[in-house]
Amino acid sequence: MLHPDTLRFLADLKGNNNKPWFDEHRSNYEIFKADFLRFVIATLNRFEQLGLSSGNRRQYNSCRTLLHRAMSSMASVYQTI
């Protein structure tokens, strides 16, 4: 589960998508980025535990696509700064 502060940071970032704000909050970004990556890794590990990585390739690929989109949207916010 993502920490509530990570979600709050992402909401703040969405509303303040500019370099001065980001520079001021860069240290927070690094903390929340690590939290988000832990969440993604834990989710992918859970997929494997549930057997989604081998037996049901279609479901596994759908789940990976959703996670990839989430990661990409987070990266795209960062890249615009």
C-alpha cells in the first residue's frame, strides 16, 4: 500500500507542475518515489505468488500494463519539470 503522504505529494505535484516548486520539494520526491517503487515491486511479486506470471499470461500482462501506465504517468510529470 502506498503511504498517504506519497499520494498527497502526487496530488500537490499535479497542481504545482513547475520547476521552482519541484526544486523546493525534490528531497520529498526522492522519498515518495522510493515508496512508489516499493509498491510496484510488491505488487509484481504478488502477481507471481498468485500465479499470474506463468499460467495466465493475459491477466499478468494486463496488470503489468496498468502498473507501467502508473509509472509512466509519474515519470512524465517529473520529465516536464
